[in-house]
Amino acid sequence: MEVLTLSAHELYERFRRKDLSPVEVAEVYLKRIEEVEGRVGAYLTVDPEGALRQAREAEQRWRKGDGAPLTGVPLAIKDNICTKGLRTTCASRILYNFVPPYDATVIKRLKEQGAVILGKTNMDEFAMGSSTENSSFQLTKNPWGVERTPGGSSGGSAAAVAARECVAALGSDTGGSIRQPAAFCGVVGMKPTYGRVSRYGLVAFASSLDQIGPITRDVEDCALLLEAISGHDPCDSTSAPMPKEDFRACLGEGIEGLRLGVPQEFFIEGMDPEVEASIWEAIRVLEGLGARVEEISLPHTDYAVATYYIICTAEASSNLARYDGVKYGLREGEGDLREMYLETRSRGFGPEVKRRIMLGTYVLSAGYYDAYYRKASQVRTLIREDFDGTFDRCEVIVTPTSPTPAFGLGEKVHDPLQMYLSDIFTISVNLAGVPALSIPCGFSGDGLPIGLQLIGKPFDEATLLRVAHAFQQETDYHLRSPENLTQGGP
Ligand code: GLN
């Protein structure tokens, strides 16, 4: 099973030397999916024919000596990213039969490189949730403990990477949906700066917060994938006109003299003591590598969750108005137009999505707009200014990704407020628009992974990757993987 242990950059070397062929590798992954999906449930759609076709094309490219870094690398894609001809459901009944007529820009870029798309991964419906339990179709289990959630909303993508059902994956992050599942599943996940990656073809949840990003086994692969998907796109007016960057170039440069900020507000009561201990241990490792640690303050952190749940619900209520049974997906109701709208939306959306549409419509309604939406937008500015204010004192901010390791399936799903609080450390990053990544930094006594969050200056993903890489060189957390998924375990 050696093939399954290779990361994307290692596969590249094998393909280049012709030690391995993309078809062989795709076949190994399709078999692996067959063997472990019953226990993990990461995929909503697996596309063996499409994957093998892309693998054969990749093989041709390598034969002609025309391989790119991702040519022939098998990937999984979150099911809210449009893939031409391949069902894209957002894990919602309302899009159960939606087959996009076009590729998202990120998919187009991956296909240009010759990547192999194995399938589409489970998620919380429309990316609303932190455990993937809000999927209308199935549960995904954490490969490190199948009675635990994989986190969410990109839980399928993170679980697929951890369970070696793909080499790497794409997720989307509106308030933590790449980083928190990456932390829960013991893999690397990055939310790029807002505007770094095109959102064209990402089904919108909260447009001012959403960003697509990589979920990978190691930092090199994270850099590789970010390089492939980033860059200006005229199809997305919020995509930034930044030049393409070589994110791998600075890996290995070391972090001597780099200033790390540790925000006092992030070390709160109620944080799991094992998480806290691992984070401090990680900070000591970084200090040992020559970084200087400073205590900093992000004083508006306390308001982040409340602000987020006003802004994201407001944007969601407007974005999700398009699902009315007319243009795509589910259509229900026998009577007039109003009844069709009513029936389609009543039966198509799950309870969390309905809750958010109602909250969002309320905060935008006449008479409440100023009290809620306008106020939240103002607090958002304060949160952004908190970050701006610290970046003259440090290059990177270090925090836990999540206050606890993976929680149990069913543990929080009936208590939305508890669920919302599990993103307490990730949400302010989206409000501020800055980049952040989560990297494995330890294990709990129960053997569950713990994630370290690194937050950077706008468009300074390179420094985040450099710090994460230095940390990875000193530790072996990223090399461990869950055992026994094919038999009785883990
Ligand atoms: N868990 C948060 C929410 O439910 C964040 C989700 C996300 O990043 N897509 O909104």
C-alpha cells in the first residue's frame, strides 16, 4: 500500500521518473475508497470513469514529458464547488440533482494542470455547520475515531485526506470550515486571504467571507495546491489582481528572528487543557527555531461570533433566495407559483439552513437593519483594525484552531449555540479577510489530533507556509495516520 503514503510532491517525483503511472495511482485510490468508505462516508459522489479518463490523459502528458506539479494527482473536491458534468449538491436536497454546466475557476485550473478528480465530498448543507452533521444525505465519521465528527463544514474533504481516500482536497472556509476540520482530522488546511482564490463557481454562502482553500497531508502540498488555484480571475470581481506566486520557494528558509504574536484573548476559560498544553508546546518549538514570542491583544475577539452570525446569515438569506424551484434543483408543489416556492423551499432546505435564512432576513429587515446588520458591519471593521494594529508588532499570530479536539457525533447537533461556539478561534480571521492555516501539533490522550492555527498579514500566505514548514520539519504529527480503517478499528 506504499502508493497511499505518498503526498502530491512525492508523487510528482515518481511520475517524473516514470516509477509510477497516474492510472496505477488512480486505481489504488479507487480501491481504497471502496474499502474504507463504508466506515468513513467522506464522499457524496465518486466518479471512477471520470477519474480514470483524467488519469489516462495525465499519463499521456507524462509520456510526452509535459507533466505539471499536479498532473495525475488524485484529488477530492467539496460538493459546493461546481464541476462540469459532475453532480454538485452542496449536501442539500434542494440541489440533489444539480449537474453544473461549467467548471469553477479553481477546477478549471486544476484540470489544466492535469489533476485527477476522484469525486465530491460531504459537507454541512450549504457549508453551514461545524460537524458535517447538517448534510442532508449522510454522516461523515472522523477517521481517528468513528464515533467522532470530522468537523465541518468541509468534513468530507478533511476526512478523505486523513483516511487516504485522496492525496489532497479542496474545501471552502467562511468561518473556519477548512481549518477546523483539518484540525479535527490531523491534516493541513488553509484559508487564503479574501480575494486570493477565485470564488467563481463556488456556490455562495456568505460572499464577503467565503474562500476556497487546500486541505493536504503536509505543508509542501498546501503550497503546491494554493499555487495551482490562486491568481486573479476576471470572472470574480472580488478576486485580487495579484501576480502568481511561487509559494514553495520560501519553504526551508527558516524562521530565525520572526516575531510571533500570541493573543491573550484566545486563551480562554473552557479551552480543553490538552489543547492548551499542545499549543504552548508548539510555541516553544517555534521559539526553539529562533522565533520571538510576544503577547498581543485582539480586543474585539469577544464580539466575533455574534458579528459573524449576523453578517453570514444576512448574506445567506440573500444568496439562497435563488433556490425557488424555477432554474435548478428540486421543484415541488402542484398549485400556483407561490405554492411552488413554498413547497420547494420547505422540503428542499434542512433546519439549519432555514434557521439562517430566517435570522438573516430578520437582521436585514426594515427597522432592524441599523440595529443588527449595520452595527455588525461596524464591529467587523473594529475586528479588522485589531489585526491591522498587531501586524507591526508581529508577522504571524499563533492560536489554537479549535478549543477542543473532535467532539462526538450527536453531541452538539441539537444545540446550535454550542455548535456556533466551536468556531470561536477561526471566525475573526474571515471577518478580517486575512489568511490562516491549521497544522497538526499534537494528540489528545484519546489519540485525537490537535491543530495549531497560524494567522498572517493579508496576502502573506508565504510566511505562514514558511512557519508551518519549519514546525513540520521539527515534528512528526503530520506523518501519523489513522490505522485499521479497513477492519474493525480505529
Ligand atoms: N461553522 C461556521 C458556520 O456554521 C463556519 C462555516 C464555514 O466556514 N463554512 O457558519
